[in-house]
Amino acid sequence: MELGEIELPPLFQRRYNIAPTQQAAILRQDAEARAMACTWGFDLPGSGAPAINARCETLREKPLFRDLVDRNRCLVIADGFYEWKARQPYYFQLDGGSLFAFAGLWRDDRFVILTRAADASMQGIHHRMPIIFPLADGRSWLEGFHIPASPPTLVARPVSRRVNSVAHDDPACLGPSEVQENLDL
């Protein structure tokens, strides 16, 4: 999959802090090489918080996801993501900072990101991590239910706590942490 062949909506312009319930650009399984804007998270009846992630191990068991697996797969294009340990945010990306894709599911104008057990690069921060494909391998998710046996290697660094507020969506979110911590993974 070459990003150069995909028509990107204005929403796909550089973002620094996309949070649940906000819109992001996704590539849908049924779309012909075009990205579309969707809202991150499925509404859950009786809950104030949306479902933003789906565990890959139980997709076919959960009523919310099982009917979407075969025909409603999507990719969420990114160059990194945040995860928190206590109140300190960390920015994760592929070594070299290249674009990648999260595996996702979509319904109507909404999407969720699939997760798996954390690998060694994430375990010191969180017990789960998104399913990530190098961009060139993303088509394997769109065309069939293919989850890589192991995730690509990620690098992480502490970043500014500015990212803790969804009101901030600018390069300063990736700035150095105000508190220098030893990232002991």
C-alpha cells in the first residue's frame, strides 16, 4: 500500500494529540484507496464512555465486534502514539519515525483500534498495545484477518505533559518531559 495513491481529506493534516471521541482519518476495507474521517470510539448503551479499543483475542466473542471482523476492517494511519505510566506520557513510534497503521474496526462513522498483549517495548508502561502494521503491510489486514505474530519494534521517550489535555494539538506535545524519568523497560 503506497500512501501516495490515497486521497487524504483535510482532516488528515498533521495532528499531535488525537483523543477518543475526536475524528481521525481511516482507510476502510470497502473504500477504494481513499481515506475518510471517522470518530474514535463506539457508543456503548448505558455507558458514558465509548469503547475505543477491541482485544484481538476476543473479537469474535464480543457482540459489539463479532459481526464487524469479516467486513468492517480499517487502518488508522499514524507516526506514533501516546501511552501513560502514572501521569507521565510516553510517545511510541517505529524506529526511524516512519508511518504505520493500527488495525481497526469501523461501524457507521466510528472506529475502534485493536489491541494485543504488550511486547517488551511496552510492558514497562502498559499491559496492552495496539496492533501495528508497517504501512506497506497494512493491506494484509484489510484483505484478510491477518494479525502479525509479533509487533514491529517500537522506541519510546517521555514527552511533555501538555499532551494530557485534548485542548493541546501542536508540536509542543512532543516536547521533552518536564520531569526526566528513567524509562526502564
